[in-house]
Amino acid sequence: MSTTDSRNSPLGIFERWLSLWVALAIAAGLVLGNLAPAFVAQIASLEVAKVNLVVAVLIWAMIYPMMVGVDFASIRNVGRKPRGLIITLVINCLSNPSRWPSSHYYFSIGFTRICCRARTRSNTSQVSSTNEIKTGAL
């Protein structure tokens, strides 16, 4: 019988407990939004071309380490063995359209009932909120 030894795992503590970190970040955001709404509104107002600067910096911080790990020299050789790339493109092109109806239901009906309840109280129309959510989902 084989057991998994966490000391030999290639995952670090951050990767191993990623779900916990995400849940803690969501909880911290909810608490901060309720305790200091003016501060959160001020952060939300930091925009350039309708892009929130804080979100842009955090996304960049998330993607940059992956980009640094890319071996750009090997990208030039992708044409020699294109099988993996072709399989990925075909699967994505075939599977994504089948997800559209469920995504439409989720963002148009299910999620917006929850999300837009709070937004309609702040003088924002539900139609506008629904369209914003659909746009963000794309």
C-alpha cells in the first residue's frame, strides 16, 4: 500500500491550500466592504479606460510569474510538433459553444437574481447590472 508524503509533494504550501487562501480573500473582501465602504469606493474609483487599476495590478502579479517561466525559445519550435496545440484548439473550439446555454442561464437568470438585488437598491437598473455581468463574464 502506498501513501502520499506531503514532504515529497511538488506543491508548496500556497498551492496545496489554494482553496483556503481564496476563501479567506473573499471573506476579507466582504468584511472590508462592509466595515469601510468609503475606502472600497475610493479604490473602485481608481480607473483608467474603465479598468480598475488595483485589479489590473493584481492580475498582472498573478500572470507575470507564469510568463517568466515560459521558455520562449521552445515556442519557436511549436511548428515541428504541433499536435498538442492542435488538440487544444480543437477541443476548445468544440467544447466552448456547448457551454454557452448554461453560461447564459447562469449569468442572465441565476447569478443576477442574487447579485442585482443589492445593486438595484443603489439606484442601478437591473438591466444595466445584468449587461455588465454578462460583459464581465466574456
